[in-house]
Amino acid sequence: MTDKTNQVSQRQIILELLLEIWEKGAFCNEVLDGALKKYGYLPDAQKYFIRRICEGSVRWLIRLDYYLDVVSKTKTAKMKPVIRAILRMGAYQILFAEDIPSSAAVNEAVKLTKKRGLQSLSGFVNGVLRSLDRKKDEISLPDPKQDRIRYLAVAYSFPEWLVDQILDALPSEQAEHPEKVFSALSEKRPLCVRLSRRMTEEEKRDLLAKMQQQGITVRASEKLAYAYFLEGVSGIENLPGYAQGYLYFQDIGSMMVVENAGLKKGDLVVDVCAAPGGKSLHAADVLAAMDEQDDAAGKGFVICGDLTEEKADRIRENAARSGFDNLEIRVWDARQCQEDLIEKADVVIADLPCSGLGVMGRKPDIKYHISPEKIASLQQLQRQILSQAVRYVKPGGKLVYSTCTMTREENEDNRDWLLAETEFTKRSELRMTPGLDESDGFYIAVFQKPEG
């Protein structure tokens, strides 16, 4: 193991990952997860370094290119892909990684260039990065008074069209001072866990104490008594309580979907796009806790499904850890009606496929993959699914519509469409905004079907 570790260059691994992400269009999380499994024998510190530099370089891509274009005669768009990637990861270390000496970042970039057989360009790489290190404090961002959108795009590394979209979707008072929002969307989010309702207060205290003994920082949520933020987690599977199903990794916004559903004992819940199962398991947990308190007839139950066996397996895997027996998992196309569920559900959860802009703190490259055309296409998909989901709600029952995104098209416009196209009325609405709330970006609207 030691020999293998010595043979591996962390920065070479990072370079290969970044080329796959930037030149082949792969997703950062998927590429990273695969690489860290492949190099699972590396020490945790090295794996952390690979994730940190790779994610950071992707997260701050637009800002990195802006700085590099100031100090380089050859603009990033005209560079060889390998050189561009080496310079970007070097620039990230110089601009954002204060604990890494700039000299080390420059020297390692030059070594990488030579290892790739580009010795003739090693002087160029050396000169650009040294120039960046000298001038980094002198380079000004675009003037926000002259071009607010351009400033926000560069300062927080967002495509300009997306800055415009997010500003348009924010309430007016938030749009006036958007720095908190864009800053939060650009920062890595802490892990958040939901603790099972099956646990007693004593069991909960013991579990949290064991985490702290492992060096994990635990911070309680201000909004939900069963939610906690964790920092310093090195391996999810090794967390106390994970194997027993006592905790589930889930953002506050996702938890608020079930929290706002107003579940009652004996409810039948249908979750139409359930993978990986967080909301279904949350609902099952709430209903099971109600049943434990009252053994009377009418136990609550959850029917959930998603498009493929692979997605259903993800739900099954998480459900198996939890040990619930009040859950049925199916494979279905949510655009097609499930005849046996028509007017059977007390609550239908429709947390639908979306652009995911609210979770950019966890998936830094979402902002580069999305487009106005994709958002329009997603809106149509959401409406196709909603057209079927409303059919499962019994008279007097509720539909909970939610997304983890921040566009009007996927949130308020769909709210208005559903109200115009159905007999449902709106009961409540909640928008959660990173930087202003302790959650990812989330939208939740609860609708009610009239009684008989």
C-alpha cells in the first residue's frame, strides 16, 4: 500500500479529473466519487486534497479564467485544454488556498506541464502563474455600479444569464442585496443529517456524543429539532447510527417538504419521484412514530417510486437500513397514471426533477450544465408529472409540490399553472434561499383538493 501511495501524484489525478469534467462534460461529483473509490487506498488527507482542489477549481471556474485572462497574453479560450486546466488549478491554489504556498502551486504546475510532454510550454505556465501571484491583489473585479450582472457573474463565478434568472426570481428585498445569496451558492455546504423519530432523547444524546468523540463538529439546526449539521466527517458509512438507520443525510429544505405536509396518523402517502428516498423515509418515520404512540387501527403507509430499477434500488438500500415495514417501493414512469392510486392518497409528494440550482453548494458544476432551454424543458416535464400526481389525491387531501431550484419557471409559474388547471387551492407556500436560510435553495407549495 505504501508503494502504491508513493507512486500516485495527487495533482496528476486532479488534472485528469478536471479534463474529464471540462473537456468531456462529465459531472464533478460523479467523476470525483469514482476516482476516490479507485484510489481508496490513499490516506484521507490526500483524498481530501484531491476533492478540495478539484471541486474548488470547478466551483470558481469563471473567476479563475477572468484572473488568468488579465495576466496572460494568450486568453484561456485559446489555450490547449491541458495547459488551461493546469493553469486553472494553479490559479485556484494561488487565489483561494491560503494554506498552500504559491511557490508550491507554481512549481507543481510546471512539473505537471513537463510530465504531459509539453516542456516547451513550461515557461509559459511558470510566467503566467508567477505573474498572477504578483498581481492578484491589484486585479479589480468588474464595477458593480456599471454592470451589476457582470460583477456578480465574475465575483461568484456564474454565467451571466443565470445571474439574471436568479435575481429575477428573488423577492425584491433580497434582489437589492444579492451578495449573501450568491456567496452562499458559491460555498461548499456542510453535511446535514435527519435523526430518526424512533430514537429517545437519551439515545439521541448518546449518538451525538459518539460523533463528537470521533472529532466531528455537531451543530443543531435552528429550524428543526431532529436536524444537525456535521463537519469533519471522513467516512459516512462509519458514522455512529448510520448502519442502524438512525440517521439520514438530507438537507433542511428537503426535510421541510414532509414537515409542511401536515401528516396525520393513518395517512396514505404517495411519493411520485422518490429516489434516493429521503422524503419517503422521512414520511415513513413520522407515520411509524405516530403508530408507536397509538396502536389503534389505521396505520400510516407510504407508496413511493421512481423511473428505473437502479433508482428504486437506491430507495431500497436506504429503506433497508431504516428497517421500516410501512413502505412500498415501485418502479414507474411518473408521467403515466397509476390507476390503482387514483383518489387514494391523503398526501401526494411531488418533489420533481428540476434544474437543481438550489444545491449548487453541493454540486458546483450544475451552473455550467444548465441552460434556458433545459429549464423550459424541465418545466414541461414537471407539468406532465403534476397532471398525473393530482389524480392520486383523495377529496380533501393534499399535494405537496417542491423543487430544489430557484427559477420562477419551475416554481411560481408551475404554482400558477396548477391553480389555473385544477380545482386545487393553495394552502401554504415556502421559499428557502441559501445565505438567508439554513438550507439549500428550496421551493415548497402545498395544495388541497376540495372535499367530495
